[in-house]
Amino acid sequence: MDVVEIARWQFGITTVYHFLMVPLTIGLGAMVAVMHTAWVRSGQEKFLRMTKFWGKLYLINFILGVATGLVQEFQFGMAWSEYSRFVGDVFGAPLALEGLLAFFLESTFLGIWIFGWGRLRKGVHLAALWCAVIGSWVSAYFIIVANSWMQHPVGVELGEDGRPVMTDVWAVLTNNTALAAFTHAVFGALVVGGMFLLGIAWYHLWRRRHDGIDTVDERGHVIVGQAQDIPGRDRTDHGVWIWSLRFGAIVAMVGFLGTVVTGDIQGKLMYEQQPMKMAAAEAACHSGSSFSVLSLGNPGSTDCRDVTTLIEVPGVLGFLATGEWGVDMPGIRDLEPEYVDRYGETIPDDALYGDRAGAQIEYVPVMWVTYWGFRLMIGLGGIVAAAGAVALWLTRRGTVPGSRGLMRLALAGILAPFAANIAGWIFTEMGRQPFVVAPNPAVTGADSVYMYTQAAVSPGVTAGELLFSLISLGSVYGVLLVVEVYLLVRYTRGGVASAMPELIGQDDDDVDDPDGEHDDVLSFAY
Amino acid sequence: MEPLAIIWFVAIALLWTGYLLLEGFDLGVGMHMIFSTRSERDRRVMLNTIGPVWDGNEVWLITAVAALFAAFSPWYAALLSALYVPLTLALLGLILRAVGIEYRGKVGTRVWATFWTYMIGLGSAAVAFFIGALLALTSIGLPIDGNGDRVGGPFAWLSWPALVGGLAVVGFALAHSATFLALKADGPVRRRASGFAVRWAPLCLLPLLVWIAMVQFEHGAGPAGWTVALLAVVSGGVGWAQARAGREGLAFTGYAGTGLFGLAAIFLAMFPVLLPSTIDSAFDITVQSAAHSTYTLGVLTVITVVALPVILCYQAWSYWVFRHRVTPGMIPEPHVILPAILRAEDAGRQV
């Protein structure tokens, strides 16, 4: 493998891995903040328990997101120094703003929230969590602003040295691609958070039925019971899970509707800004307006002869792209010569690019990735929304059905929105190739700003170094994923009492002690 | 020279200084956890002195690196790509330390806690050492060519300055955190940390002083640089005297002053060079050659001027909220997790 290929794998793996934690942090964080607010406003015990339990899982996941996010900040410079030099004047700004306006807020206030139980007044303590949650949303906004500039470069003009110079930061911050992608990602994160609640709450309600704590009367209504000998498995416990489940189901459905609307806007922007990506999403070789539901052929191929479309829905593609039925979309065959005309056939003949100088440029992205990435994202998202509706219907009498199979399905369903999120990102990033900064041929102004991925890699870095980081980070990531899942499973099985030692009677500290001046046992400690 | 570019050089110097002073004690506490005690309770006392604030402190690093990218991308690109291997090790350290702090108490077994203690300690040491090496190399030089790319392979950075800088930050973190622990903890941890701050801290601060001197000679620093360097030495001396006298607050301030004046002396001496080339001084990356457009720097300046005071306020508030000493009596029992399952055979025993 050559340097560029290893560098791309290295970046892809570390970024996709980071993005396993991110949507759960964003989605679940907001939901925990809502629970905490409900507790402060209503004073009901079940909301306190929800906050503590889901908050614990939130933190277990949060830290791995932070730890792997650090890598992102460094690797633009480490492996992609030519890219960093090229885009520095515009791309660095949102990263710096993310640090200043988002990360400080998120990290400082999350620390205050975690250790603030019993030390701060209730309202102030709640505000700390909201600050942390807002911090993670703002951080998502800034990183997507940076990413969207690579998809749709705006607010710049070319400087004397051939590099873009920022002329309009407002244009960068309100880039239409960024606004669509940010809202899309946040809704996608809510789907992840919603399904996470749904699956785990389902498991606990099922467990309560299985253990004979909750029973069902002849009309199917739940009769809530309690187990005296197990901490936390009382009547309030039932309220915790049924509320979590229904809350999660609603959030997942709302999230999905949001992704549909914002995804549609994104599709239309993509058609305008990156027509090749749209065509590759469809494996559409020739112009037409049919949306293919299933295509078969040689997956690795970028040659149209290797792809056969089996099922098509006429007209839909044109609607997705432009909002009008039946409008013809340009296919790969028509677009390729246009790209070659505009951007040339080879990497510039510059010593900087080493062996890669003069290499042929392939303008068609890897079609099976874009084609299936697109379908997996939409399909799995739809399944989750349907699951939310079914869950609301099945739990209308106050508990879940006794079926073990359904319980397992609900738990497995947690994975679906993660996969949809990942598929969506892989599609949007791989679909941009061969560009790291994609030119927008149909949009005026920014067409001249683009950069080939091949030309972006660090000239001084060796394949060995990249392999070293790929292998070392990859194996540590692998182990940490096992550890995170182990902890999540362990705390999930423990139920609410796992996050509230006071229910077990281990810790008699008064959690709501308002003055916090006493030298007593900490209500939270590492 | 563009005044905004100078402002951003100063801003980046301040961000690195903020990182060194704040994370300095976090990293040091992590290292102390390995060797200063064998008691599990004492380790938890140590960890909880930094518990509420370490994550916020780490953001100073993220922002410092992002600011390099935002204001001087040729500096960011050259420095980070040249240090590919050491920065990978620093990142591994950052990851394992962060995860270790959060996960250490999540399972109440001895083996689990010991494993994460080592991850926190070794991770902290790796971060301190390699970030120190990075700062030393950017102040003293790397073999970079006209494009800013490293010449000489993956280990071309491995040099005396890298070693001195690495030891300087490790040593500073150990000394700084000893006075921090003496100030923030109580019981055996406080006693041992006070002892360390008297007995070993002067030795720990030595590499930092060597690094400061190296930079002054390398760049032919004027009287201003030497004056600030002298202040670093004086501050360390005052800190040591206060540590001997048992005045913990002043000892902490004194050692912190060594870090503060030390980095100030270093950045003062290297200005306006950001990264000297050891191949040819014509290849040096400087404030002039690397600065971004006036427009970009202006935007960054406006936002920073508004945001930074707010950040400093709420970070200071978080220190105020958690200003109390952590005593052994405050540490709760290890967390026991019972599965919330009635009919499972293992109910009642820990899983």
C-alpha cells in the first residue's frame, strides 16, 4: 500500500471510531438534561433515578469520545500537512472556535455537573449540565462547518500563492451545506439516543415481567409490583423504565423525521454542488431519473458495464435531487468527461507529490461504497422510526410484551442507528473522492478552490510511521471498545441501583445537602 | 510586521502556558499515583483532587494546537508532521489517561484499579514527555526543508533538545503537582507531597532551567529574555523556601511561577521564529512567513477577546466550587454493582 492509501485508512478508521461515541454523547446528553430538568421541576423520584442511571451510561461513553476526539485535532497536521497548509487560512478557524466556544464549556461544566451533586444548588447544578450539553452541540456545529467547507468551499478567494484566503467568515459559518449537515447530524444523534433508551428500558421492563415483579391483568394492563430483596426494584423503578422507553421512542421518531427533511435538503445541495457524488450514490451510469432500489454487479468496479440495476422507481431520483418528478439526472458517464475537462487528468507534476506526481486521477468514487452507504443510512433510519412507533403501540398498557425474542430485537435495535450514522458519513466522505476539498462545478465562485486527496498527504511522513499509528491506535481502540461495552452492559444489568449506591444503602450521604460545606463523604468520587 | 500576527504569537504562548500550568498538576498527579503510595484510598484521594477539573484543563492543549492551525498553519503542519511518532505516543497517553481516570472506579476490583492506575500514570508521563519534546523542538529546531517538511526519516527529531524538553515537562509536572497535592489533599497524601516538594522538586525543575538556558543561547536572547529566565529561577527558589517553611499556597505559587516565567522566557527568546530549521536558517518558519491573512487573524482575535475572559471566569468558578481539600474520609466505599435480576443464580453476588 502506498502512503496515501495507509493515511486514508488511518484517518478513516480513527474518525469512524470517534463517530461511534459522538452521536450517543450528543443525543443521550440532551435527553439526560431533559430528565434532570423534569426532576428539578417536578421533584419526582423517577426522574432523579433516570438522570442518575442514564447519566452514568452517558459518562462512560462520553470519555471515550473525548479521548478519541483528541486524535482528530492532531492528525490533520501529522498525516495531512499539505492539506493543512492549503486550507489553513480558513479551516483552522472553526477548529479554534470549537476549542474556545465549545470544548471549554463542555469539559468544564461536565466536571462541575459530575462532582456537583450535593455541592451546588439544584438550579445551578442543572444549568451546569445544560452548559455541557450545549457545548457538545456547539462543538458538532463547528466541526461540521469545517467539514462542510471541504464539501462546499465558500467565503474564500484564491490568494497569490494559489491557496484560498478567507474573505467572509459569515459565509463559512452559514454555509448552506453546513447548516443542512449539522441539523441532519443532530437529528441522527437523537435517533441514536432515542433507540439507546428504548432498547435498554425494554430490557428492564421485560426483566421485571420475567422475574414476576410486574404482572399483566386479563385486559393486558400492567400491575406494577416490587421485589423487596433487590435494591431499586420497587414501583418507582417501573416508572423509570416505562418513561425512558416511551421518551426514547418519541425522540427516535422525531429524530428520524428530522433526518428525512434535512437529508432531502442535503440531497438537493449535493446534486448542485457535487453531482458526481449524487450519481455515484445511485450507481447511475447514464442520465435518467429512476431511483434504483437494488443494483447488482461487481462492487469494486467504477466501470458502468459491471453494474446492473434490478429494481427501479421511476422519477424519484429527479425529485430527490431537484424537487421535481421525472427530471433527468446526469449519470457518471456524462459527468466524467466534464470533470476531466475542468480539473485535468493527472496530479500536478510537482516534486512535492513525489511518486504521485503525474498519476492518473479517477473521478468516480468507489461505487459500491457510495451506493450501499446511501441505502444503509436511509433503510436503517426508517427501521428505527418504525420500531419507535411499534414500541409505543406495544407499551400502551404500561409494560412490554413478555416475548424474549422481542426483547432481544429491541436490544439489537440499538445498533441500527449507529450503523446508519456511520454509513451516512462514509457515504458523504468517500463520495467526495478523489478530492479532499471538493470543487463545486455548478456553483459559481468556489469552483477554482479544490484539492486532490493524493496531494494532501504529508510529504515527509513515511508509510512506516502511518502504519505504526494505524496499528497502535487501532489496537488500543479495539480494546477500549470492548471495555466500554463491558462497562455499559455491566451498569445496564445493575439497573438504577448501579448508578445510585444510596439505594443499596452503601452510602448514607444526603445527596441534596444544599450548603456543601460539610466535610463528609463525596456523593461522587473517582 | 503585522500586529495581529504578533498578538497571535502571544496568544499561542499564553495557551501553552495555561496548558503547562493547569495540566501540569493533572499530569503530575497521574504520575504520583504510581510511585508515591501503595494505598488504594490514598490513590483515590489523589485522583479526586483533580477529578472535577482535569478535563477542562486538557482543553488548553486542544485549543493551543487548534490555534497553531488557525493562525500559523505552516507551523502546525511542519511541527506535527515532523513529530509523527512522538505525537502518536502522546495521543496514546492522552487516550489511556482520560479513559483510565473515568473507568478506574467503575469496577470495584483490585486488579482493575491497579491496571488503570498504571495507564493513568504512564499515560500522563508519556503526554508530559512528548509534549515537552514538541515544545523544546519548536523552540530549538528541527531538520526541515524549504517546504517545511522533515528531512531524515521518522526519528530525525530524536535529539538532546527533545530529551531535555521532555524531562523538563515531566519534572515540572512532578514538582508542580507535589505542591498542588499538598494544597488540595489531606492526610498521608498531603504529608508525602509536602516532603516531595522539599526534597525532590529542585531536582525536578532542573531540566526546565536547562531548556530555558538552551533557548536563550540558541536565539542569542537579549537582556529581556535573561531577566525573565532569572525570574523563573528566583520564583522556583522562593517556592522551595516556602515549601520548607510549610506554606503550601506560596510554595504552589512559587513553583507555578517557574513554569510561567520559564515558558515566557522561552517564547520571548524564540520570537519571531516559530520553528527554526537546523538545515538552513533560510528555511526557518517565522511569524512573518507563517501568519494567516489579516482578515482571518482579525476574526479570531475578536472572538477570542470576547470568549477568553468568560472561559477564565467559569474555569476559575469551577476551582472555587471544588476548593475544599480532599480528605481520606471523603472517599466513599468502592462501588458494588448487583445485577437487578431476581431469578438469576448469581443474584446477590457481584458480577
